[in-house]
Amino acid sequence: MSTQSQKIKKLNEIERQLRKQSQQPLTGRVNLEEELQKIEADFKALEIAYEQYFMGLDRFEPSKERQILALRLRRMVNTHIPQTDLRFRFQNINSRFQSYSAYWERILRLIEEGRYQRQLSHMKWAEKSKPQESPVQPIPTATADPLERVYRELTQAHESCQIPTPRREQVAEFLKRQSDAIRERFGDRPVDMVVVVENGKPKIKVRAKG
């Protein structure tokens, strides 16, 4: 049995168990938190899986994994969540899943219509035609918001590599997660965030000013 067949068999078993469990409502804060943690872990893995598929690194769309995550979310929709923090946490995850699903469907339609070029081919092309690190020229802008400038440059870089641009919220969340690491590395020194293209892939780099 191939690796993919084994994977599908395992996923089918998970789906079967989830469908049985859907008849049993979740109760208690501990159980609700555990389920939310599973959902968040599955969601993160699914994001990575779809990006790898769109990049051409994986031959198979993670549609079964997506069905399983949708089942988990549907079970939570039908569950009464009395805790305000857990309810808000679930609503946020469910909203993000709907947004991502719409994005994935849009890219899948482009692939089906032959109007989407996978990132991998452009990475190979970029490795041959670009230097190891090529700074992206910033787009002139009157705004003083550093996030807006970085996002504009990142959009330009993704378009030049013909790669789907991440959502602005994703970039903001990424920079927020990196703030502590930046502070630890540079201390109180002023820094600049620069968008570069390395090996055909846009990246955000932080450099000390001056």
C-alpha cells in the first residue's frame, strides 16, 4: 500500500470516528478546550498543507484534512459554549476558516482553469535569473505606517514572483509574533524592515538602521 493510500485510510478512520462523536455533545471546559486545541492544530497544519500544494511541493490537495476540520468545526457550532472566552476563541477560528476556505477555492478554480502557475516553477526560474538576495525597491507611499509600507513591498515582491500574496492580517500577525525576538536581538536600536527575494521567495528581514 502506498504512503498516500495509508494516509487516506488513516484520515477516513478519523472522519468515521468524528461522525460518531458528533452525536455526543461536548460538555465541560476541559473537553471544550481540548477540542479547540485540536482544531487550532489541524487548522495550522491545513494552512501549511495547502501552501505546499499550491507551491507544487505536494501532488495531492489536502481535501480530506479539510473535511475533517470542517467536521470538528460543525460539531462545535452545534455545541453550547457557556464560557465567553472559549466562545469568542471558537468564533474567531471558525471565521478564519471560512475566509481561508474562500481563498483556497479561488486558487483551486484558477488551477482548474489553467490560469494559476504554481510557485515551484517560479522558484526554479528565479534561482537561475536572480541573485541570491535581491532587495525589492519600495513603492513610494505617503503613509507613515511601517506595516503598510512592508505590506506594499511584500505585495510587489509576490507579484514579481507570481506567488499569491498573503493577507494583510497574516503579515500583521507575523510581525507581532516577531516583535519580542526583534527586541531581544537589537535592543533599543532603531530598525528597518526590508523585503527581499531569496531563492525566488519573498522574505521580510530586519536590519539595524545606519
